[in-house]
Amino acid sequence: MADRTQHRELNAWLIALGGLGLLSGVGVSWVASRAVVHPSKIPSLPIILLVGWSFIGSGLLSWRARPDNRLGPVMVLTGFTWFASVLEEGNNSVVATIGAVFAVAFLAGFLYIGLSFPSGRLPTALDRALMAVALGLVTIVQLAWLLCYDPTADCDRCAANLLEVTRDDALANALVQFQRIAGLAVIAVAVSLLAVRLIRSSRPQRRAVIPVLLAEIVALSVFAASVVVDALHTGQSDAYGHVAGYALAVVPVAVLVAFLQRQLARGAVAGLVVELGEPRAAEGLAAALSRALGDPSLSLGYWFPAEFRYVDSDGKPVELPEPGSERMATVVERGGQPVAVLIHDPALQHNAELVESVCAAAGLTLENERLQAELRARLSDLQASRARLVEATEAERRRIERDLHDGTQQRLVSIAMSLGLLELKMPMGVSQARPIVHEARESLKAALAELRELTQGIHPTILTERGLPTALDELCRRAALPAQLQLDLDRRLPDRVESAAYFVVSEALTNAAKHSHASEVRVTAGCSGEVLIVEVADDGIGGADVGSGTGLRGLADRVEALGGTLTVTSPLGRGTMLRAEFPCG
């Protein structure tokens, strides 16, 4: 209710200002046509009305569309000060003095429009410094000039200056020259600043500001030329003044064009709704939103409530831009809960209505995409969890192997050596004890051999110490079938990858010996880019199936836990080939 009241009050205020603008234009037109001393020194009547009414009209529309933006009020004020400046040549002292006070005030508003468009705020310290200098020139310097300027000194018909304190022609002339030179310097810096800003702007920014900035650059340049011509007394000042007047009128028209562009851009929302209704629209959701918003750099993140963060369409984490950076984030909500985030060019913040409309139109599709992204994120977490389990298993294997090797195995070796010494030092007559000691030594040797084989099965020491090529070579030499090994490995790989590849080959060789009835086995291992490829092929009877037993299924789980793939090709009567691929970047 309060918002509606404020809206009605704003509309009433704007209507009143619009009516006052119309009356001001009519009144100034009457003064310009009937009550001026030097008609040639003021713009023509069409220029007067075109500039004043275009500023006021465009300002009122902008003010109504975006009440929190200063551009609308500044444009309206610029239009009124423009009308007031025409009164400087009036034949009435009060009218002429008012006109003299506001003779150049409209230029400050004109400069502010260009420097602050489209946000209505001055973005840099240089912008603020330029505006401070400009305001000083059109207020302080102008008032100082009026305090010592006597318009009736050289003109009997001119109206008196009611603000004159003491006549000082030299000081008045010096102030005018200073105002001109400083004003030209401000214009030169402003034109350069606007040109650089236009060149460096992103595509969405350029599309939003190019009509206004180009018009501002041209108008400021033409106005500067007219000031120079007037100062040089070339006799062409009237012509340049008319051109400058029309150039000034282009700026509010350009603001209106930019305003209409924003309104027309909302028509893209209808096209977006149609596009999102197509069966495969979700696959190109980011591209569709990018086209609707006119931002090719737009990216999407989807809310993942389980971890209170945003993820992309593949389930990977999305980092939100920091405040004040070159990117901006807009959160999309449904039912008060976050659904997604749009990461886009900051220029879109000046067309918040379009962003809100697009987000509302795409809300359901974004929710569907969020659910799919959440599923992918959970899958990614599951894969990471499996990889951590493999890492933990391998670490535990290495610990057990190390404990057995360094502890139990060493103690058994020590006992065997002690028994050997005992057997050597026993008296020759103790014949009954010697066979018992010998038998104990043989049993201990067998236990040590079994223990070594057990530790090799848990985690082969040779794999840790000398790497995968040497471990595979030993594995093939100990295989029950003749095995040919071909390697293309020139570097160490991650421990988990080497371990998984080793056990894939070990299990494949064991299966070939038990089930394939093969005469030989070929083992190849090599890296292709960032992928380790291991193949084990035999010339046996074939018919192997991953799902038929726990051995191959366990290998497949181990490989897939590392993000790899395991494939088995085993046609009947044509042998079996097992191929494992591991990412090893």
C-alpha cells in the first residue's frame, strides 16, 4: 500500500513538472520572440524548445522508470536551466539577471549526464573532480563575474545587472577568459575520458551506453568549437551556435533511445519462454539466457543445498565474484529459496527489470537444471569418496606390508638363523635332536616364503621402490603362462594408479592361467596423453564376462573408483583382451 501511495505521489509530481516544463517553454518562447535586446545572440526558437523540452521530457520518463537514479532529476533540471539561460538577453532587469545567473549552468548538468550514464553516479575520482571544477565554473566564477559586470556600459538598451556591486571591466573580462579556457580544458578531458570508457567497455556495456556517449562526445566537441569561434570573433559564431544547439538536443534523444532499447529488450523474454519450451532447451539454458540478456560472457551456477554452495552443470564448485570485481552475481530464488546464480557483466545491473523478467521466465527450467546439477554434484562427491577409499586402502596395504616385512618377517628370519647356529654347534652325538632342528628350519623357510608371497599380494615392495615397469616385468616373469611385456612408460605415476594397474595385470594373468587354456599372454602398458592404458590379451578360448564373477567385477570397481574404465572383449574361441584406462594427469 505504501509503495502504491509513493508511486501515485511520484506520478503527480512528475505531471506537475511536465506541465511546468510546457509553460516554461511557452514563456521563454514569448520572451525570445518579443522581449529580448539582441535576438541574434540567442538560439532560434526551434532550438530553444527542442533542447529544453527534450531534456525535460526524457528526464521525466527516466525519472518515472527509475526513481532511484539521479539521471532523471538532473535531466529535468538541465532542461529548466537551459530555458533560464535564454532569458539573459531579456529587456527586463529581473529577467536578464536571472538569465545571467543560469547562463551556463545547463552545461554542468549536460556534463553530469555523460559522465554518470547509465548508473546516475560518478564512478571515478576523475569524474568527480571534473564535475567539481565544472560546478565551480558555472556557479562561483559566474557569480563573481556578475558582481563586477555592467551590461549597460556598452549598450544603452541592455537591462541592468541587479547583482552588480562594482564595475570592473578588466576583472570581468579576465573571469570570462578564465571560464572559457578552464571550460575547454574540462571538455577536452571529459571527451577523452568518455572515448576511453567507450573503447574499453564490454559488449553489454557498450550496447547500453553507445548512443548516449557518442552523442555526448559529439555535442561537447561541437560546443567547444563554438566557444573557440566565438572567442576568436570570426563572424561564424551564430552558425556554430545553431549547430551546437542541435547537438545538445541529440543527447536527451539518445537517452530516450537507450531507455527504449531497455524496454524493447524485455521483448526477448517472450522469445526466451518459447525457446525454453522446446524439448532440448535445458541443454542450452546458459546460451538462451545469454542471448536474452545480451551478455555472451554469462555463466550459471546452481544451488547445492547439501553443501551450501553453487555448482555448475557438471557438479563442480562455482566461485562467486567478489564485490567490486569485473563480474556480478544475481541470485535467482523460487519460494524464498535460492535456485541458481547468474554471473554476468555489471552493466546488466542498470537494467534490473530485464534481469528479473528473464529470471522469472526461466525459473522452472532453472529449478530442473538445479536438480540435475545437484545429482551430478552428488555423483562427483561419490566418485571422490571412492577415490579416497582407494587411497586409504592402498595406504593400509602399504602399512600392513611394511609391518609384516619389518616386524614378523624379520623375527622369523632371526629365528631361522638362530636355529642354523644351534644345528652347527650341537654335539655330534645328539643325533636324535638334529633331525628335529632341521625339520624346524625347513618349516620356518616355508613359512617365510609364504609370508613373502603374502606381503607381495598385499602390496608388492618392488612396486613402491622401483615403479610400475619393473613390477610388471617381474610379474610377467613369474606368470604361469609365457607372457610378453611391451612398455611405453617414461615416468612415475601416482601410487594409486600404479597399484591399480599392477593388480589388474596380476588378476588378468591369474585368470588366464586358470580359465583361458591359452598358450601365451601379451601385456602392454603405456601413456597416451594424460591416460594410462593397460592391455592384457591371451589366445585362449574366450567367453569371459565381467558380471559372471567377483574377480573382474572387483577390478572394474577399482578402476572406476579412480575415474577410469575397464572393458573386456572375449568372443568365444578367439581369446580374451582386458583393457583398462586410468586418468593419470
